[in-house]
Amino acid sequence: MASKEFHLTIDGQCVPGKGRLEVINPADGRVFAEAPAASSEQLDAAVQAARRAFASWSMRSAEDRKRLVRRLGEAIERHIDSLKRLLTREQGKPLFEAESEIERAVAWCRESATLELPTVVHEDSPERYCVTHRVPIGVVGAIAPWNSPLSLAMWKIAPALLAGNTVVLKPSPFTPLTTLRVGELAQEILPPGVLNVISGDDALGPRMTGHAQIDKISFTGSVATGRRVMQSGAGTLKRLTLELGGNDPAIVLPDADVDRIVPALFWAAFRNSGQVCIAAKRLFVHSQVYEAVAEKLIAFTAGVRMGNGSEEGVQLGPVQNRLQYDRVRRLIEETASAGHRLLTGGRFPEGCGYFIPVTLVDNPPDDAAVVAEEAFGPVLPLLRFNDLDEVVERANSTSYGLGASIWTKDEDAALAIARRLDCGTVWINEAMHVSPLVPFGGHRQSGLGLENGVYGLLEYTNAQTISLRRRAELTT
Ligand code: NAD
């Protein structure tokens, strides 16, 4: 890997950007690196390289592509130490979390390569052989957010390449560096043009989504941007996978073992300082255990260390960027000034880093902004409920539908509630468990299509049916 400089990867080469992007360490608010910014011409060059590479990559055997995607994972694994430090500096998350994110990227390469695309034979008779198989789509534009830049990029790259597509990947301008390094690693493994990595300013994403030579966009980010992606892709009827925001309910039933679940609830809400699409963002607690859960969450919070993620022992880092810091801070300040009681947090340390202490809000009304909006930061409303029909209705009364969790000793009750929740994944007595083998996606405004597992792999393919009339049966 190149040492200090960061480059675009276009057609298997390191290419300097036409422009530059400053990259800020959120722990101190200072610029610590520069990333290349790709011009429109460089985007075109990346797309053309991907298109040229598609001709041969799509014709390789599935086994060959699996081998190379696994090798990409192995190369990332060999560089885990430098990559995790870089990821912490640009993203802010603590080192142990950065390491786990890179391990997930590795796992996605390794395990996605065990998936098989289905082939369905509809008829194999003396008259006809009729089969539907899956073919790659072409050039995939992959657009990733800043909260888990590498692992969420790999959710796209691994299946797209395995299915025979080539890729132009764009990381967020807030967190381009780790992804650019992985592009450099890929140059040693993948044929030129198969994976292009280009960073750039705010104009680059819209150029990709409107690009006539990109066949599919796989996007992870906010609902508002997801809508723009869909509009912009309409002109060329792009295939789309959209993984968008969430406002996930966590529901604690009265029989839950409060002592056992409180640490899990805390991390379900506050891992990566709450900047996880499937973080628990509304904590519904039955009245019988509300006080106990609140008290123990406050106590647990007091023992968690927030700080610069590069320091050993830090458990929570800063919010990733200034815009998000301002947004979450305003949400907390407005919550307090509206008279809703803060159980803990709500005070903001002096200094240049984007630190927001964990803030718990005591039973605000469902229409308060801190409940109704996706905070995407370290603030969580605790919401009291009294019966199951009520909590199911309140949990579902949002335009989002990404995930949910239920916490109870009664598995049957939990399974029955799970079926009534309108969202893509329901976890019971755990949260955020995702796997390269398990489909993941949102209902309603949380997205379109699926990632991961065979369903996710299928999204990188078109169906092609071949119907063969047997010669012997041709009528004269
Ligand atoms: P964002 O929508 O601001 O940006 C996401 C990406 O889109 C970035 O790379 C950005 O540069 C690019 N982009 C911005 N405008 C664009 C446009 N008009 N056309 C094309 N691309 C454009 O999102 P973010 O702030 O980076 O990420 C946070 C959001 O992502 C949260 O809402 C979170 O819930 C969501 N998210 C969802 C998932 C999921 O799997 N469902 C996972 C992680 C994050």
C-alpha cells in the first residue's frame, strides 16, 4: 500500500484526483489528511474502465470470481492494524470497533463467496427445455455512508463482483480514506477496471446516479438522499437497491430480566455513538419495569468511557462530523427546552472534538422530535407503555421500517409480537445481528430491495429465461 498519499483507483491504477478533499478527525475537529476528489472526466474514466472489464469479468467462472473476492478479504485482513487506525482517525469510532468493522468486511468477502445463484429448470421434456438463470447486470455504482464506511461498502462490492458485475465505488466525503486504501489493495488482486474507487465532493454522487453507463446503483444513506437517487436514476431506468434510515423500536416486556438486558440495550442504542442505521432509537419499556430499566441504564452509562477513539480503553467516540454534531446537539437542546426531563447527559464538553455525552430522555410524547425523528447520535428516549396492542401500534407509527427488537423471557409472546411489526428485521433478546448469509433490508421509507444472503446476491443480477424447443419435436 502507498504510504501517506491517497489515490483514486481507476482501471487498476493509482490516480491522483483532479481536486482535493480535506479529511477531519472528529476527535479534535482538525484536518489530518487530504483525499483526492474525482472530476467528471475521472468518473467517466472509471465507468469506462468498469465497462471494459465487464466483458471478461462477467465471463469468468463463478469459482474464479469467488477465489479473487476471498483473496481481497485476505489482503484486507493482513492490513487490519493500519486500516483500523486509519478508520478510527477518520470516522471517530473506538479502535476495537474499527477492528470489528474491518473484520466484518473480511467476513463479507469470505462468506458471501459461499452463496450460490439459483438456476430453475421449468421444463425438461421431449418437447422443450426451459430454464431461468441469473446474469450480471453490468456496471454497479456503489455509494456508501460515513457511519461504517468499509463494512457497508463491502456489503455491495462482494455480492456485485461475485455475481459478475464490475463496480465504481464512492465513499462518503467525510470518510473516504480506508476505502481508498482498500481500492489500492484490490489493484494487486483484481483485474484492472473490476473495482474502481473514487472519492469526491457533493457533486460526485448525483453524477453517478444520473450516469448513462452505470446500470445499477446500490446506495446506503439517508431517506432524503435515497429519494434523490431514485429520481435521478429514473432517467436511465437504473436498477436500485436503497438501504436508508431507521427509527427502530426496542420493546421491553414486563417479564424481562432487567439486570441482564441493560448492557445489551445500552449497546443496541449507543454503539458507534448511536450512528448505526439499526440502532435502537425508541426504547419502549413496560410500566412495571420502567423505573428499574431507567435507573440501571443511568448507572451503566456512568461507567462507559467516552473519548478519542484512538486511545486504548475508550468505548464511545465522537459524532462523526460537524453537521451531525450540530443536528444532534440541537435535537437535545430543543428536547430540554420543551420541558422533557433528561435522565442523564444534555451537557456538552468544551473543546474542538464533536463529543456528545449519552443522553437519556424520560418518557417524552411520541410526537416530540427526539422520538419522531431519526437522531443518529447518542440520544435515546425511554417511552412508557402499558399493553401490547398499544406498544405495537406506537412502534409501527413511523414512516420507517428498518428493524426492531423485543426483550422478554417469553419466546412465544415475542414471536407473536414480531409478526405484527412492520419492519425488515426483528431481533429477539439481541440487536443488530447481521450476517453475509442473512437478507437485510427496510420496509416503507427505510429502503428498497435487500442486501446480503441469496436475496441480496440476486439484486446484482437480471433473470434470463432460455426456452429451447427440441429439434425432434419441430413441426413441419
Ligand atoms: P447521506 O444520504 O447524506 O449520504 C450517503 C452517501 O450518499 C454519501 O456517500 C454521500 O456523499 C452520497 N450522496 C449525497 N447526496 C447524494 C446525491 N444527491 N446523489 C447520490 N449520492 C449522494 O447519508 P449519511 O449521512 O452518509 O449516512 C447516514 C444515514 O444513512 C442515516 O440515515 C442512516 O440511518 C443511513 N444508513 C442506513 C443503513 C442501512 O443499511 N439501511 C446503513 C447505514 C446508514
